[in-house]
Amino acid sequence: MSGLANEEIEGRLNALREALAFLIAHVVRAETLAGDDADTLLDAFDAHLQFQDNQEDPGAVPSGPAFAIEGAMMREFSLLLKNARARLAELADQEVPPSGG
């Protein structure tokens, strides 16, 4: 059991999420500026989000900690990807065209 308060844990997790989103956005941005196809990184993230959740059997209701943990992991991964895309959009908005002088 951790000696950290829930607020401390949540704050640290939020910081890690933001740091990862920042890094992903900057890697994609650097690849774009280098002329590489940076969509492959974001596409790989999207592909990772496609996981089996018993959709083939609508009557099946997953239960137990393993399914809860996997579901939480996928939600976090999705949120990370969403944050990375938002940071990438911010970087694109900050781009200043070269001056003519």
C-alpha cells in the first residue's frame, strides 16, 4: 500500500500523461518538419487502441480486476493520444511563417 495521498498520485499521473503527450507531439512535429510521414506514429497509437473487449458476444459482461485494469489502460491510452494530438495542434498554431525581411 502506498503512503501517498490519492491527490498526490493523481497529480503525478496527470504530469506523466502531459509529459508523454508533449513528447509524442514534439516527435511527430520533428518528423513532419524533416519531411517524414509522421502519421505513422499516430496511426500506430490508433491501432494499439483496437483491442478485444468481447464485442463478438454482446451478452458477455467482462468482470474481474483483469478486465477493469485493461479497460482503464485503454482509456488512459486513448486520453494520452487525444492530449498528444491537442499538443500537436498547439504547436501548429504557434508556427510563425518566415518573415520576408
